[in-house]
Amino acid sequence: MIFSLAIWILALPLMMFLFLGLAGHKLKPATAGILGTAGLGVVALLSYTVAAVYFFGPSREGGLQPEVLFSFDWLHFTDQLQVKLGFLLDPISAMMLVVVSTVSFAVHLYSNGYMHGERGFQRFYAFLSLFTFSMMGLVVATNIFQMYIFWELVGVSSYLLIGFYYEKPSAILASKKAFIVTRFADLGFLIGILVLSYYAQTFDFITLTSLEGPVIGHPVGATFLGVSVLTWALVLIFMGGAGKSAMFPLHIWLPDAMEGPTPVSALIHAATMVVAGVYLVARLFPVYVLAAPDALMVVAYTGGFTALFAAVIACTQNDIKRVLAFSTMSQLGYMMLALGVSGYGGHDGLGFMASMFHLFTHAMFKALLFLGAGAIIHAVHSNFMTDMGGLRKHLPITHITFLLACLAIAGIPPLSGFFSKDEILVAAFHSNKLLFFVAYAVSGITAFYMFRLYYNIFWGVRREYPHPPHEAPLSMSLPLMILAAATIFAGFIPFAQLVTSDGQPFEIHTEWVVAVPAVLIGLTGILVATLMYKSEKTLPDRVAAFFGPLYRWASRKFYFDELYMFITKRILFNKVSSPVAWFDRHIVDGFMNLLAYLAQRSSFLIRGLQSGHIQGYVFVFVLGAVLLSAYMLLFVTL
Amino acid sequence: MQIEDFLLMRHEILLTLGILIILMADLFRPHGRESSFSGLAIGLMAVITLAGLLPVPQGSLFGGMYVSTPLFTLVKNVLTMGTLIVFLQAHSWMTGPLTLRRRSEFYILLMSTLLGMYFMISSGNFLMLYIGLELASIPVAAAAAYDKFRMDSAESGMKYILSSAVSSAILLYGISLIYGATGSLYFERVAAFYTGTPVQMLAFVLFFSGLAFKISLVPFHLWTADVYQGAPTGVTSYLSVVSKGASTFVLLVLLYTVFSKIALLWQPMLFVVAVVTMVVGNLFALRQQHMRRFIAFSSISQAGYILVGLAAGNQLGMSSVVYYILVYVCSNLGVFGVISAIEHATGKLRMDDYNGLYHTNPRLALLMTLSLFSLAGIPPVAGFFGKFFLFAAAAQQGMYVLVILATLNTIISLYYYLLVVKAMFINSNNTPVPFFRTCCVTRTGLVLCALGLVVLGFAAVVYQQMFDMSFGL
């Protein structure tokens, strides 16, 4: 059966990583690229087949149930406590298989052109394979511990890829920042895992989320500081998710991560790794919604705030990749918001479905935007929109696909973004009016800054370029077209039939009360951007001057980097780290030094025992036997 | 008795045939033609290894004298593989210029001891055990003195046979007391009658002392350093790995089956012996400069760690010991492989000579580092998991003091293992070991160790299988 081939979805990227990593330098760069792309092609085909069989195969009867394709004990401590590695197939993991393999394949293909001639081309492909392996392992994890292992692995591969240009100091700094911030968040995740599994006595997702299971069926009564431990655990787990998904206030690493090569940004920092946090909440969704609604509120408000906060910053950035990075943060906040306002089961689970739907469509159009940005950067050799303008003549394919993606993210029908965003708005409308209006505001701002970006790149000033920009090669434009097709058609996928909170399909219908104003708001945002940026005017500067301090504040990202620097350097390093370091240097090391000194000393004292005389040896031997007998007879037996 | 019953004994039968083949090949060797027999011996051991992997029935033969279970077969396979690796690594030594004739003797002697170990493991009776033990000991003495024109090799053989004789005497005394106290030598009957009367305890301690000699537990360890230093490297690695592994396993099985009723009595004894062994082994290892002596003391302290798991007495304890033996085989053979390759190429054996090895022979230095890391128990190499399971087994039984002492000893051991690593990577040297290439057979042996170290660390299946075969008290 096809499911027995599923292991290759994991094994193939891993093998590719080992092969390219160990033997890559002996290959020609082109060979390595083709090999990596072909391997990912196979993985993508396998993923599609597995997902198709799962969604449309015989298992459909009576709702989609989770299936464990295989699982083996990795560490077996006791019968209760064991760590398994396995392959879990359920609606969201099947959907994620499609997302990860599609985007990863597009990026593999695209990098053939984009990274052409770079040093370390083979290394790049090896890391891409490592990332794909880790992400797939994360997606199909059968238990929270396996997820944690792969969670760290995607963190490592992200670190490696952000710092790919390791001769550039800014890249090194950015990679370190990303690693440390997410590691910090993962500390919360780990503690959350420990607390949750301590009370649930299992790591297994299916047991954790089952309605009669130890968590939902019999919630623990223990509390800590007046809040139930389960809520604590889930908030801590969400902290891990917030770190990976760049939720406020753990968002500061994502803009800097744009130092990595652009295909990496498209794969990791737009479509796959950053949605891991959303995926984590979705994976434990029944627990959140049924056993700890307070924790889910935290998710909702964090998401809503991040969506708004990031969207405002995005309006003021000039580096096109950073605009996209803040836009990603904002959209991830949207997904979190949707999860947060969702209920469980049937039509109540609309928010869950909408969140997953938006995850899917967003992955497609955001990857498309990033790859398009890559093509633009490739053509003009700059990241700043001040160096661009009037590019629509030079880059026709990039222009059309980029425009499609911008329309999609602005929520214009019939592109995919409209459908998924609409479901989110409907879900928010029915459960939380405050968040609903936040979502409305965000969608307007989103349309505005996306078209600000679009006009600044493709319209605006017609400038003379030192090298006339040219359209990207086929290896780069083909992925753009693939993703553009996905952007157009993904909205018509009947998500409510496939990916739902309880596996049961339900019917959805467009609510015009919500949809029409949403489209109008999007159009307004576009209109404002058109007026301001379509041709060169002084209007933008005057607007900026009008907002004055607010504009400056936003363009400096509300000074969060500075604030964190102050907290870590001034407070943590001086007030906390120094005493700890002193303790470590004098007490801990001191104890070890004492141990070493004693060992050296006594080793010097007893050296006479090893005399080399066999008579002495035999004497000690017999003496030893006699002493042992005496010890046993006198002290133990009696 | 049917012909199929002999399938139970296929390890022993095949090995006996192998010994005979080498013996015949040497006897009928054309006059004046030198031959190393290395290829033949390696081929034979490879066949036995592969045959050992086939599924095997379990049962007992000769009225319970001989017993075979899947766990026994597994351990025999581990030992066979260890021997094969020893032979692979000794290839360049045996095919090189040597003052000796009769090179076949090396193989015949070592294979005979292996046969003895097979019987030791599969014995169901104390007499059978004793015969196996002697068969596993006497040829080793001859092998240790193999390089007989070298003073210290002859001395090493002599010391080994004398110490071995004393230990056998004490062991036999113990067995005779066991017979006197229970009226039988069959394991099952002895187990039924063992209740812990003073005579039985005395018998047990004497018997234990005899086996402790083979495992070099303190205070029965004094022969170890001298014998290891003097014997040829191939023999030393065989002694420290295969011989020790077999005896440890036999002790494990006896403690968990025959002496299971008096577990509460032997546990405190193992506690004392384990602590003394770890401490003394480590303290002596700290100051060693001669590599073989260094490994001798390191292997003494390793035996101490194994006792920590043994003392636990639960299922985890048993499986962790078996797993550790396997890991230990790979790690120690890795170290010995490098030592013997360097000794063969340059004759250098002191730790100072290893200064700057990384710059001239990076691969050897890396393998050495990997093996030493595994011995020290640094993740992710297999040794970490080995130690982790050993200590976990003891902790599960609430022996926290023992675990803490063992951990402290691990810290000390880290120091001297890292001394070698530091020498290879950091220390500078005006006359480093020059670059050399080992022959491909020897290299196969080295690669097998490296693979074992890495794969065993990650492949949980291996451990899981051992766990399923194991049992607690």
C-alpha cells in the first residue's frame, strides 16, 4: 500500500542531507542541485499521494480519524514512559505534508537559478534537505516528544540557513539572534511538555487529545498561583509556539532572519517553519478548547495584537524582505486569532478550519511573494525599494505573479486569500467582536502596505539602472508560475469537508454581511496606496510627517530591539549572570578542582600497590577474598 | 538425541571445525612456504559470525549440562564479532615481518579461548562452567607469551598463568563448598537450595572472587596492568574485550538465576566492590603514560560501572549490562585498533607520542576520540546511552548513593580520557607520528568499530531487543 511508502517522505530528505553533506563537495554544483530537486520532486509526489489517499480513500466513512502509519520505540524507560518515533496521519498533518512538500519543491527548483554560482552551493542543498526532513518529522510526529526533537532540528536548520553567508557579520548576528530567541521560547515549551505529560502520563497526541482521555476526560484539579496546572502547561507550550511563529513579544528574530538567502526566507520564514507554532496549537487544539479555554484566550489575544502590531510596522519599512517578514508575522497572528476564537466540533470549529485554510493559502502566496522578491533582488541587486521602481516592463512574469499574490493577501475575490480570510472574519464575528474589528483593521492595513510595496517596486519612478534588469531564468520563473496557480485555485478547495476540528465535515456559506465590507476595506487600502505611490509624489512624505513621532516609532519597530538589548545587557548580564558566573567559577569549579586534587593526591599515595611482584599480587588476591568473606559473614548475613 | 539438537550447538561445532581447519592447514603447509593464515582465520570467523545470526531454537542438551537461549546466542554473537574485529585489526601485524614461525598458533589459541567462553556461557552445571573457564584461560596465557623472545611478553604470560592458577584454586574451592552445601552442581538444583546460610555465603564469595579475577575487579585486578602491557596488542585487546565481556555476562547470569534468592545479600557486596573498583581503576589510570597500561586501568574502572548496573538486579539492569558489553566491545576495540595500528607502523606506545596525531593522521585521531568519548560516556556516541541505562537501572532500585559515586567517578575518568584527546589535537610535537596508511583489512576493522559506536547510539532497536530478552530477579 501507499502508506508503507510514507517512510520515504522522511527518509529521502535525510539521505539526501547525508549524501550532499558528506560527499557534496565532490559533486558538481549543478549535479547537486538537480539531485536535490529531483529528490524533493519524489517526496512531493509521495506526499500528494498519501494525502489524497487519506482524504479521499476508503477511510472517509464516518469522518477522518487519525491513523498511525508506523511507530517504534526509540527510548523505552518504563511501560508508562517511552519515547516513540512514528508517523501520524490526520487531516492537519496530511495538509501540512502537501504544504511543506510543495513549497520545498518550489524552493529547491528556484534555488538552482537563484543560488547559481554561489560558494557552498552543495552545502545549501544539504541544509535545505535537512530542513525538509526536520519539518516533515515535526509535522507527522505521533507524540509531543518527537515533535520537540524535530522542533529543535528545524531550529538548527533555520540557524544554519540564516547564517549561510557566514562571512557576513550581520548574517551571523541574525542567525544567533534567531536561535537564542527561539531557544528561549523552547524552554517554555519543554517545561510545558514536562508538566503536561506528568499529569497526563503520556506523550502521545492521540491519547492527549481524545475526548475520554486523561486530559480532557479527567482534568487534573491541581492549581498553581490560582490557575490550573493544565492552563499553565498549555500557556507554556504556546510560548514555544509563539517563539517559532514570531508572536509578540518573541517576534524580534524574524525580521533579522531575512539576512538568509531569499529562497530560505520563502521556505522557512514564510511558509513552513514559522507556521509550526500555529500547527502546534492546532495539534493540541481539543485540549486547548475543551480543557483550558483560558489558555486559548491568551492565544487569541496574542495573535490579534501581533497581527495589528506587525501590520503597522510593515507600512514603514523600506527593505522589501522586511516588509514581507512583518506581513508574515501579521498573517501568523491572524491564524492564531482564528484558532483562539474557535470552538470545537461541527460548525463551532469554523475558526480552526479557517486557521488551517489560511495557513494553506498563505503558505502559497507568501512563498510566491518571497520568491518574487528574490527575482527582483536578483535583477536589481538591492533589497531596498528606494532603489527600485518601474520594474514592470523589465520583469513581466515576476510582475504578474507578484500582483496576483498581493491581491490574494489583500483578500480580493476570487483569489485564495479572500476565502480563507473571510472564514476567519466570520469566525471572529460570531465569537469576539473586539478581535473581529482588529481583524478588519488589519486587513485594511495589509492591503495598503502590500500595494505600497507593489507600486514602489513596479511603478513609481522610472529609473536608470546600472545593469538593465532582466527576467529571471526558467528555473526561477517556473516555481513562480506553479505557486501563482496555487494562489489562484487554492481558495476553491473545500476545506470544511477535509480539515475540521473533529474530523467531521460541515457546510459553510458565505456571509455577505462580513464579506462585502471586508472586500471594500481591502479595496480602500489598495486605493489609498494607489493614490500615494503609483507615481512619484510628495504625498507619502507629507503623510509620514503628519504622523510624526508615531511614524518614527513604527519605523524603528517600536524600539523593541533596543528594549531587549537594555534588558539583557544592563539587567540580566549585570544583576543575574555575574553572580551565577561567580558561583559557577568558585563553587562548582572549586568542587571539581578539589575532586581533581584529591584524585591526584591519592593516586600518588597508592601507587606502591602495583609493585610488579606476582607474590604481592597473589597476597592481595587472597587477602581480598578473605576480607570480602569476612564482610559478608559478619555484616551482611548476620 | 536427534541430529537437530546439534543445531543448538552450532556456534561450538563451527568454531571447533574452524580450529581444526587452521591446524590442518598449518600441518599440511608446503615445506618452506611462509603463510600468515590471517585471511583464512578472518574468513572462518566471518562465516561463524554470519551463521550465528541465523535464527536458532532454544533448549538444553546432555541432561541440562548445556543450555541455549536467545540471549546466550546474542552474547555469543557479540563475542564472535569482537574476535573477528580483533583478527581484522591484527592483520597487518600478523602479515608483517615477525621473528616467529607458526603464525597459525595465534589464531588457534584465541579461537580455543573463544570456544571456552561459549561453553562457559551455555553451561548449566558448575563443572561445565569450570571447564569452559579453564579453556578460556590457559590458551590466553600462551597467547600473552606469544612474542616469547621479548622479555615482557614472556613475563606477561607467566604472570597471567600464575594468577590464573590461584584464582582457579579459589574458584574451585568455592564450587566444592557449593556442592557440599547443596548436594548438586546443576544450576537449577543449586538455585533451589540456596538460602544464604553462612557456608553457602562463604562458597558464594569464593566463587565470586574467582570470576572477579577474570573481570579484573579490585582487589583481584593486580595482574591486569602488567599482563596488558607485556602481551602483544592483539592479545591485550582480546583479553580486555572478549574475555572480560564473556566473564561479566556469566557473572550476570549466575547472579540473576542461581544466586537470585540471596540477592539482598550480594547487592551490598557488589556495592562495595563496584565503588572500590571504579575508584582504584580511575586513580591508577590518572598517572599512566604507557597506552596499554592506561587502557588496562581504564578497563578496570569500566568493569566497576558495569557492576553498578549488575547490582540493580532488575530487567533494566540485565539489559543495560548486555548493551554496555556490546558498546564496550566497540569502544575498546576502537581504542586498541588505533593503538595497534600506530604501534605497528612506528613502534610508539607512550601517550607523549600521540601529541599532534590529529595533524598527521586525522582519521585515526577521530576514531580514537570517538572511542574515548564513548568510554567516557559523552553523548551522542553509544557509550553515553550505555552508561545512562546502567545508572538508570541502579536509580530505579533506589541506589542513589551508588549512582552518585559512579557519576563522580565518571567525572574523574573524563579527565584522563580527555588527556589523550588533548594530546592528539592540541599538544604540539616536533616528531609526530608520520602519516601512514593502514592496510584495507585493518581499516575494515577500524571502520566497523566507528560504525558500531555511532549506530548503536541511535538504533534503539538493538537495545529494545536486548530488553525484551532480559529478565529481572
